[in-house]
Amino acid sequence: MTIYGDVVEPRGGALWIGTLIECCGRHGLNETLVRTAVSRLVASGNLEGVRIGRKSYYHLSESAREEFREAARLLFLPSPDARDWLLSLTGAGDLPPPWMRLSPTVAIAPNRDDVAPVDGVLMRAEQIGAHGDLRSLAREKWALDDVARAYEAFLERHQSLLDGRGTVSSLSPEEALARRLRLVHDYRHAALKDPGLPRGACPTDWPAERARRLFVTVYLGLSAMADEFVGETFLNDNGALSSRTDETERRLARLESEAAAWDRAEVLV
């Protein structure tokens, strides 16, 4: 599904299954596995297909498309900072992440623009002084050790793509796309676990920012060659997919803006 989110959806949404088979083959997945996976995704309502002549083309369903729009915001927009905390006096029942229960009737979440309120009496809260161990509480409630391990695994896997000057090593267009797909898959896996807590609640060596910087740097460094390969080899029912579209340009512009903001902050420091 990473192929659809990163490559296909911003270029119209449809892909010939032959292209999908070829692309997955570069990641060690054979044709039988790909066709089985596609059949399961169709059965689960994530993909929809159309047959034109002897060729089959697949696109995301509307529900899956909305899920990938959320994922795109996670990948291509900086995460909103948590200003403080939200508290809710709420009844029993499941809570959407990143909400967690402090007691049967009290729930807590980071106060960010993208965190929706839950039913109940809603209040803002902040830590006053150093009373109690906020980091221990956060570590327990949000399983921050698991989140940190996911980020560290991402860093270990993809740090080697940067040379000694901090720029992306030269790769073929085919390899650039394969590496970018793996980059997106691994970063999304880690970032989805991250509850986005206020910095003071996270461990002192919290790896989220290092992982974010690596993702942005490597994604930008791989994209010219990766997108060239897409334009040369990916097909839908109208022919070749475009190397670049308005949406892919917007994604790159957002990441470039984020990287530029880091550079400006470092100059000021």
C-alpha cells in the first residue's frame, strides 16, 4: 500500500497491476504474493479494480484514500507542537489515540491542533513545577520505549543513505525509488506510534526529531531520481504516470520549507 500512497495517489490514483508486480518484485515479492495481496485488499475494501481489455487496473477506495490523506499529512507536514495537556472528565468506553486514561473517569492527551476532543467536560492543564515524575507517567501510559525503538530502527536502517557531508548518496533511478518506498514505509510505521507529547514529557534522548530530519533529508535527496523512474516505467489506463504533478510538487515544497526552517533556526543559535 506504500506504493499507492507515495507514488500512485498523487498521480491520479490508478495503476496497472503489471507495474505493481514489477515494483514489488524489486522488494523480493513474487507475482503470486502480489496478486494474493491485491485480492485481499479488494476483499477488505481498500482497493477497487477495473478491467480494460486484458489488463487490470487498481485504485484506492474512498475510505482508504481518506486514510492515506491522513498519512500524507503525517509525512509531509511538520507535526504540530503540543502546547500543554488536555484533560477530559469522561465516561467509560474506548478512546481514540493519543487519549489515555488516568482513571476510569479522567482522560489525558497532548494539546495539539490535530487532537480532537472527546465527549465529556474538557479542560486544559499544564505541569506546575517538578512535582511528580511526568516522564515516568508518560513512558508508562504511551509505551514510549516502543516508540523510541521504532525511531531508532528507522535511523539505523536509513542513516547509511547519507554520505559524510550529509547528502544522499548517488543511486540509480530504480534504486532511488525502492529506497524511498522503504523510507516512507519505515518512517510512517514509527511516526504513527508517536503520541506527540509535550517535549518535557519525553525522555531526554528522544529520537523523534533526529528521525524526522533524516526522513526529510533523504526523501528530498531521493525524489528527483525516484520520480524520473516513475515517469519512465509506471503505467495506468491512460499510459505513463507523470514524473511530477501538482501534488508531488506540493509535498516536496512542504518538506523543503521544513528543512529551510531548521537551517534558519541553526543560524540564529
